[in-house]
Amino acid sequence: MRILSFATAVCLASTPLLAQDADLPKQLTWTAYGTGSAGYNQSVAIGAALQSATGVNLRVLPGKNDIARTEPLRQGKVQFSANGVGGSFMAQEGVFQFGAENWGPQPVRVLSANNGGTVGLSLGVAAEVCEKVGKPGCEGFTYADLKGMRVAYVKGAPALNINNEAYLAYGGLTWDDVEVVEFGGFGDSWAGMIDGSVDAAFASTNSGRAYEAASSPRGVYWPPVDASDAEGLARMQSIAPFFSPMVAKVGANIDGTDGVATAGYAYPVLMTYEVQDEDLTYNMTKAMDVYFESYKDNAPGINGWARDKQNFQWVVPYHEGAIRYYTEVGVWSDEAQAHNDNLIARQAALMAAWKELEAEAPDNWEEAWATKRREALEAGGFAVVF
């Protein structure tokens, strides 16, 4: 009979049993936002932790826009995506780029999400433009001051553009009040912030691109969002209902300060499609949780992936594999399940309406789908957004 030493016994007792059970293939592939983005940096940090702990090789494919990140997932070329609101919520809703005839409402599912609460998702402004409105040092500069200035618009990225529109709305502005500057991707828009071709662009406050811009001659400023400004927030949320006011404490020109009042939502969102293998999704969800201590603090804002930060009543349903894991660890509730079931019913109603419209073959698809979608949501008793 083998006798274990006291030290060995203590070591075994402290080994997380759940981690031993996380059974993943040796090769995984995710899509994520472009290189330099917070989503990409966090995905790489998670991959490094998985490699060290399990030998799993996580390949991260950067995508310039929502379609570029979601198409490989739809085709089954990658298993998961560290996506954003665009590739998750807007894909589910079948709006913007996902309202094109070759897309439609997508049966997407969530595994886990970064709800850190310390990273803002904000429309950043090149600090030098504050001089243009007579506010040196950006003291007193607000989003209303962007009137007539150049604001980034990323082609094929409706989530980024809606976010910009929401911040403009907070300031009482629309796209018509600013000069729209188009870019091919997120990274390109922030390169424009550095080289002077645009005055405002959207990013997470901890994006590598934002840090680069902050250290450039033009600098970066994050205009405040006042949580007590009910009218401004109502305008913002009428455009993007997933936004909430918060105080960002991590990010370019924010680190080491008391924080900046802005707004945010879950980002990145680890997602897949409904058809993804339940066991694989279960184990990926489990790995995100049990190896959290191995990747926490390894990228700005990454700690928002913690189990206690998960929001099980978000705007996109969770995958059955993820639900299985969260049920095992005792954090899934009846309320979460009811909410999830309602979201799945919403998706079903939207997809059914899409199929009906395909059979009708209207001449003006965009206009017909907008009407059909609204009617389907109203008939099902679901909230109508966009």
C-alpha cells in the first residue's frame, strides 16, 4: 500500500477537482476583435493560461468587424468567439448587417461574459480637439461639444456604430450633426485617432489602441456620462438599451485615478451557436471558471470574467452546456432559466418571421424585414428594439 506524504496529501487536497474534469481538445480556435483590442488581449491571456495548465492550444483569430468574427462561427470553422454586442445581441435580432438576405436572426448562445464593471465602453475623444471649442485641458468638455467634429464609422461593425450613435444621442446629437469618417475596422479607426484623421472613436477604455492614442501627441479624453441625467440616459438607451452608467477605473488616462463616469456593458462575450456540442461548451465554460485564477490580472480588465460577475439575465440566452455547468456549481436559478427560455422563444419568433419573409420574396428586403420583425416581436409580446 502506498503511503502519501503529508505535503503530497495537502497538495492533492488543494487541487481543484473541477479543473481536473475540464476536458478540452488540444486545439481550440476563437475569433476576437482586432489585435490591440481588449477582447483580443484578454483572449490571448486566457489562451496562455490554458496552455500552461492543460496543454490546450487556443488560437485567436482577429476579426475587423462583427461579420468577420461571426461568419467563421456560423460556418463551423471556429468553436467559439470572444465577440461583442454586435455579434451576439444584434446577430440574434437580425438587425443591421445581420438583416442582410444572407444572414437573418441567428441562434446564438452565451457561455460566459466579462462584466467587470471597471472598464468603460466609451466614445473617446482626441484631447487636442477640446481646444477647438475653447476648453483647454478638456475641462467641461461634453459629448454635445462634438457637434461639427469628425466621428468614426466602422464599415461592417453595426455594434460600434450604434454605440457611437448612442453617445451622440446622450449629447443631444445625431450622425447629421457630425462629420462621418469611415474606416475598415476598429484598429483603423484608432489609427485615425493618432494620425489626426478623426476626432472621436469608440473603444473599451482599456483597449491597447486607446493606450497608444493616450501616449500620442493628440492624447485621449473620455467625456463624462452623468448617471443622474435621466433625459440624456433615456436618449442613449433608446438607441442602445444594453448600456448602463458606470465608473470606469481601468483604462487609458484612467489607471491610478478615482475613475471616470461613463457607460458600459458586457465585453467580450464568449459565445457560440445553439448547435455547438453540449459537452464541448460545458467544458469550455468550466475551463473559463476553474482556470480564472491562472489568467486573472494578466490583461487589463480581464477580471470581469469571474464567476460572481456573470449576468444570467442578459439579452442573449445561454447555451445548454453552460447552463449545465452553472447548475452544477449552484449559481443557476429558476429565474435565470425562465429568462433564458423567454430569450430562446424570442429567437424562435424572429427566425420564424424570417422564413415567412423568404417565402414571400419581397422586392425591398430591408424595408419588408423591418416591418415583419416588428410585427413578430409585438405579436409575441417581446420588447421591440431597433
